[in-house]
Amino acid sequence: LAKTTQPISMDSYEGQEVNITCSHNNIATNDYITWYQQFPSQGPRFIIQGYKTKVTNEVASLFIPADRKSSTLSLPRVSLSDTAVYYCLVGDMDTGRRALTFGSGTRLQVQP
Amino acid sequence: GAVVSQHPSRVICKSGTSVKIECRSLDFQATTMFWYRQFPKQSLMLMATSNEGSKATYEQGVEKDKFLINHASLTLSTLTVTSAHPEDSSFYICSVRTGRLNQPQHFGDGTRLSIL
């Protein structure tokens, strides 16, 4: 399983763009990159998933370079409610019989 | 809407009690469900993979007789913490994957277990 490395914590202010980068040097050909958000005492919530290049949805963008050894989650204009832990996971999106493995995550603190 | 329903959300009980946690897949049939445990300020750790109609697969270091998993139907998996002790106090989270290609893993809202 590909190991991921993220910054332990980040600080930002409301309205700013936040970019969280994750390293996954030994990502496999079949692996997808998935990001989750977790608030205290809640389960992780799916944010975005991608394989290569750029993916954008209504809440975030995911940038993946050609070598796929890293990825960057971009949150366009953060608010106080975006304060949470963000996890980058790498795993084979096959039939779903194997669980994703969590790394340490990045604790994002958004200040007013 | 929610894809995974987990119940109860919080349990407080005395040492020696057995506690059952239910995980339901709401939108699809889940042949495989996963159970994680999370201690304060730490990441999620996979405990076991629950397979419908067969025995669960446990991660190294997780006692199968302590954490009984039953996956009797395609929409329900249960985790029973037997004879719970204070060190079993944790946040337990279930998860499902749809079985369709390239679909993300969905998580329940977790169960906070506190053993007195």
C-alpha cells in the first residue's frame, strides 16, 4: 500500500485559498488519490478523488502532476467551518474489497 | 444524503459489559464493510474487514474474540466489543465501498464508546 505524507498542521484565514500537498512516492498504477475531511466526533467525509491531472467539484480542486507522486488539495475560499482534519489516501479503486489506509492527516485551522 | 448509518452514536457503560455497534449501508448492497478505530488526536486505524456471509478478516494486533464482527446481510454489519474495559474506550467508525469501480469509500458517523 502506498504510504502518504502530509503536513501535520496548517493555519489560514477566512477567505484565503488553502493548498494541502500530499506525497505518495510509491503510488501504484491502479491507485487513485482520495481526500477526506473529518470534523471532531464525526466520520470522514469524502471531498474529491482523482487519478491524474486536475479534478474539480463544487467544494475543491485536486491537482495531480504527471508522475503522480504527489497531489494537492485546493480549497478556494476557506471559512471557519473548514477547520478540520484532511486526509489524503491512496488506494486501488477495484471492486472495493480492500480498505483505504489512513495516514496522519493535516489539521487545518482557519482563523477569522 | 447519508450513505452509511451507524448506531448508536454514543455509548457509556461499565467495565465488563458487551457493546454492539450496528453499521447499515443505506443506498446499496455492501458485500464488504470495514471497521476502524480512532483514539483522540490520532488517525483512523483499520481493525477488520467484514465480509457478508463469511468470517471477518482482522488486522494484526486486533483480537478477533474481543471484537466480534457479524455481517449477516448485504446491508448490515455489527461489531460487538465483548467484556469491554476502559482501554477499549475509543471512537469506532464503519465504512463501506460500493463494489463498483472507482467509487469512493463512505463512512458512518462513528460511535463514541466510553467504558467506566
